Amino acid sequence: MAEPPDQPNHEAPSPATAGPAPTPPPAGADPSLLPAGSDLSGARARMFFSLGLLAALGLVITAGILLLVYRQNQERRRLEFAKLADDRAQAVQLAANGCVEVLNAMADLYAASQRVEPEEFRHFATRAMQRHPETVYLAWLPRITHAQRQSIERLPPRLNRGFRILQLNTNGLPVTAEVRPEYFPVFYIEPFWENRFLRGLDHYAEPSRRAAMELARDTDTPVATPWIRLAQRETDAAADFGVFLYQAVYTNDLPAETVAQRRQNLAGYLAAVVTVEGLVRRALPAGALKNVEVFLGDESSEDGAPMTIHFTPQGWDVRRQPLDEIKRLRRGAIAWEGAVDLAGRPWAVLCYPTRHFNAAYRSWSLWGILLAGLLFTGFLVNYQRLIMQRASYVEQLVNQRTRELKEEIASRARLEEELQRERDLFHTLLDNLPDRIYFKDTQSRFLRINRALADLFGLQHPREAVGKSDFDFFTIEHARPAFEDEQEIIRTGQPLIGRIELETLPDGKKCWAHTTKMPFRDKQGRIIGTFGISRDITSLREMTEQLKKANADLQRSHEELKAAQMQLIQAEKMQSVGRLAAGVAHEVKNPLAILGMGLDYLASSVDQNDPTLRLVVEDMRQAIRRADNIILGLLDFSKPGDLELKPVRLNDIIQQALALTKHEQVGAFVQVETHLAPDLPPITGDARKLSQVFVNLFLNACQAMQSGGTLTVRTHVRSLDADEVRLEVGSREALRFHAGQPVVEALVDDTGPGIPPDKLHRIFDPFFTTKPTGQGTGLGLTVSRQIMEWHGGRIQILNRPEGGARAILWFPIQESSPTSPPPTPPDIPPPH
């Protein structure tokens, strides 16, 4: 920064004292040959500077050549690797196409025959799998209606060969299939002996397979499922995962042009099972992975999570991570990305070079170029040094005195001209720049200000501010901090950059400024004051605040719109489920009643002294009662119109529910503790329905504490926090409650084992239960949440940190209630 023009320059030499600058001889010159008083340091400095520039130029040229060669080598390696990786991907694609060709060949067999016999199926399937050994088995899945199932399964074993329609239970074991309108069981399968246990297994019972089968039926093309863990596999190796390929087969001589015709005339499916490991092993033998390691990924496997299989020359392994995470971990490495399509389902392919590939394409030319460049630069610098020493020595002897005199005269004229130009530029800058610029001494008194700052102060000329300080123009609230900041800069030498501050003039005018202050030094580096620049950003700040507010309003409106949309979608889904449940309950209850009457008749007709018959009759009655309980739960879930809303006392409902579950409490050795607030305001609700909610919660708690425990029930009134009712898009309660709203809260705690974290998000799904088979219908919590929603409330279930589960219920308070909500009790932790 140039000094203010009013400050004299005491460092410039006077003409009387300035003398010619001596020129040093070159390195190695004889000092006796130089004029007296010659200085060697200046010439050496210039020479070293020139040699340094020459050396730097040589190094830059060498580095440029190295960079160019390195990029060429990298590009060559990248192209070579891309070709290798593309060849591997094409090999996998060819193997995948072969698997689809197997299904197409079998489909042609069925299209050309009115009936395919077992031996014919075995012959064609065996030949196809010999050509494509990556196929584990081929199967024929005929379309069987419920009526056909009964007629087939009732035949003697010698006629139907023991054929039964099966499905897999939650443990992966085959059990008798549930009643459905139609089935697609395994009828033919090759090889038969290794897969005989799969005969009769209904593929349509599995959701992931059913989705692929329906798509294959509607499009008349082969369709693959996501990666599925194959049956009877318990490890997590690459050979344990495969895909099912389905090809729809339609009844011959019947039309199958439209989707409706295909669904009506569907005869069955041809299914093929292909292991991922077998497919890649056939396409890429061990030698093909010598230079390339392959990541094969499916973004949505059977459980919905991404899965990746890593193939290397040493083997393969399964990883539960997406390919994006692998790319992030190997950022910067050479990579090739592509995809393999198997029956319409893409598999992502990610390839990286192996150590063998990198070693094969390593180049030593870079080291040779670097060594040659360094040697050439050293030779050039040394040669230039010798030339400069000799030329400098001769020039000093011949022209030293003449050159020094001319340079001195020209230098003084040039300095004077440059000084005048610098002053003109400085004055022009200060007088026309809209930003406010100032210089101050060590006492924070103004040495010079520009025109913009003089206009702010209301001065006629900037000279009027000389000798004054901020205390003469600003209020004490602004002047004092500014003075302390400037003294700190003078003391430490650290600048103050980019501070946003509010300035207040004595007339009350306020404005925002962006200020930068720095230490003002003389030529020796001593701090002799401060200088700074300040810009008025009042309008910019106001516009920024307005923009932030508008953006926040827009974001909030967008989130509320998304939440409302998701809530409408969820409500429509639940209404559809309710209508389906009501229809199923109506159709099943009458047959159950007839079965019950028939069972009563049989019980009165058989020998009452036969213990075996009595046990069979009692088991059948229990099964009918269990089915009837499920129907009652479905009716409760689907009938919102029976509510009798009126003011009720929540404590009375809880006491009644505890009395109704007294027998279960005693049987499970459960101790009950109640902390019910005596002054709860009434809520609007159906006492019978709300009692059903608490009975379900108490029964679940007692069943979770079979070896004894403590059931704790609390009620109180409190106001909701903003974090508890924050807007969550898609939440069922997103717009039901708001921050600060008073609610009646009920807490039901137990000391049982709690709910597994991986199942906690599904506890409100219909028919989902964590209890053993026969101990629950899976509708209790679903009906409870439905009842709470009918009452405008909320139910939430979570695991307590100290163990056990907690149910949190919120009930809105009537607006006419005068009760003011007390603060949350200190011994109850807020809901998570």
C-alpha cells in the first residue's frame, strides 16, 4: 500500500549524497584487476537470479514432458483396461443370454406340443442344461386352480405319485400351501433326484417370484427375479445366491395377443434357476480374472438391500454394500462401469485392474526422462554461468563508470515520474471509489480519508477529517469498539478482514458495513498506524434477509404439501385394506358357523369315552375359535362407523382394562403399578373402543413377561415439543398435532425383552406378530392404531433404554376444557 501523499518521503537519497552503484566482478575474477570500491555481492545476486530462472525453466520443461508422457501412459492403460473389462462384461452377457435361450428352447417345445410327457421334458431339459451348466434346474409350473388341487391331491398316491402343493414357511421349510384361487407348483423338474424335495412347491406364494411371474405373463417375455438365497443354503457365499427365470406358456390354439388374453389363457410357467457364481464362472474362468477384478451388483435383492459379489483371481466373496460405496472407497483408481441384462433385469458391473495388470503396464520411461532432464538442466546452467561470469567481467572493466552515471540520471528522472503518476492514481482512486477508505495513526486519528467517507461524515473536503477520530463522527457505542479493534491491530499486527458491523452516526442514521482493517507500516516494516476500507451493504443485507425468509416460506409450504399428499395416499391404502378385510371376514364367518354346528353334531354322535376323539374334537373347536377371533379382528379393523363419541375419563377406562386382564396378570406373575394423574381433563371418545386399545396393550405386556415382571401405567397432561411434532413427509400424524399443543398422554411400560429392532417398524402391519404360532392373530396393534386414528390420537411403540417396551398414546384435549397443561413429570423421559 502506498503512503499517503501528504507524508514526506525521508528515505529517498539526495543528489548530493547519492553516488554511482558499484558493479561486482564475476565469480572467479581477480579483485586486483577491478576498480577500487567495487562491490561483488550485487553482480553475484543478479547472476544467481538469472541462473535460478534458467534452472527453473529447465525443471518446468522437464516436468511438462513428464506430465505429458505420464498422461499418455495413463490413457493407454485406461484404454487397454477398458477393452479387457468390456470383453469380460460381454462374456458374462453371452452367458446370461444362453440362460434365456434355454427357456426359449423349452417354450418352443411346449408351443409345438399339445402335451409334454415327463420323458420328453427330461430329454430336452437335460440337453439344454448340458449346453449351459450354470443352470441349476429347469421346472414346469402348471396353472392349477383350487378345485383342481382338491381333485389332484385326493387321488391315491399311486396315481398322483404323492403330489402335494406346498409353500415355504418362515424357516424355509416346505409346508402345505394355504388356500388360494390358483397355484403354480413344480410339476416337472430336472435334474429330478437332487431336487425331488421341490416337487409341488408353489412359486406363486413368494412375493418376489410372484412379481416376476406376473410380469412374464403380461409381457410374454422371460423375466428374472432379484438375487435370492437358494433353498437349503445357510452360508453367505457367492454360490448360495441365484435368480429365477420365468417364461409364460399359454394354452395352444388360444389367443394371447393382449394382456387380458394372456392372463385368461395362461397354461403355466417354465422356470430356470441360475446361480450367480455359476454364471460368472462359466463366462470368466480363473485366467480371465488375472488382470481384472469384477464387482457384480444387484441394487435390490430378495430382502430389498443392495448386494455385490466380488470376483478376483483368488475367488469371490459376497458384500452387503452398494457399488456407489465401493466407487467412493476407490476414488481415483482406473475403473470401468457397465451393465449385464438377464431377462430384463440389469446387473451393474464395476471392474478394477489387478496388481498383475498394473505391473504389466508399468513404464520406466518417466524415470529416464526425469534423469535426462535434470542432467541437461545442470549442464545448461553451468555453461550459462561460465558465459555470464566472463561477460560481466569484461563489461565492468570497459563501461563501469559511464553506465553508472547514465543510470543514476535516468533513475532519478524515472523515480520522479513514477512518483507523480502514483500520486495521480492514488488521488483518482480515493476521489472516485464508492467504498470508504481511510488512513489513521497509532492514536486512531485520521491521516487521510477519501471523498466517499467525507460525504458520509457531511464534510466539504476530506482534509477536514485530518486529526479527528471516530468519536467525532460516530456514537460512543460504535466508536469505542472500533478504537479497541484498531489498537489490537497495532499491537499484534494481525489484520481484521471481512467484519460485518452496524454503524450509527450521531444523527441517528444506521447502516450495515463490510469492513477490512490492516496495519499501516513504513519502509522498515514498523507499524505506524492502520488503514482500512468499508463498503455499505445495507441494501444487500436487507435483500438477503428477504430472500432467506421467502426461501424458508417456500420450503415450509413444499414440505406441508408433500406431507398432505403422502397422508392422503396412506389413508387410501388403509381404506382399501379395510374393504378387503371386511369382504374376507363376511365370506369366511358363515362357513365357520356351519363348521361349528357340524362339529357339535359330530361330538354328540361319537363315543364320549374315547379320549382320542375328545382330543380331536377339542383341537378342531380351538381352531374354529382362533379363526373366529381373526375375523372379529378384521371386522374391528374395517368398521369405523360404530363409534359412540362422548366425553369420557381416561383413568376409568384404564382401570376397567386392568380389571379385564386381571386373570392374565396373575397367571404371568405380573405386578401392576399405576401413576394416574387425578385431575385429567375429559377426552372425546368411545369408551368401549378405547378399552379395547388398552386391553390389547396389557395382554401384549403380560405375554411378553411370562416369567414375571412389572407393568407400569402413567397418565398426565403435557405440551408437545417442536421436535416431537416436526413435519415428517409421509407420516400418518404429520398434520395432526402441532408444537405447544396440550395433550393427555398415557404411557404403558413393561419389563419384558422388548421388540427386536429389525421388526419394530412392522409391528402395526396387519397379521404381523412376534409371538409364537397360535398365540396371536397379528391384528391387535393394527386395530389399536386404527382406533387411535378414529379418535384423532396417536400411538407409538418403542424400546426403553433400560429394557422392555413402552407404548405412548396421545389424546387431544377438548377445547372447552379449562385445565392448563402442567410440565412433563421429571421422572418420565420424553418419547424418542
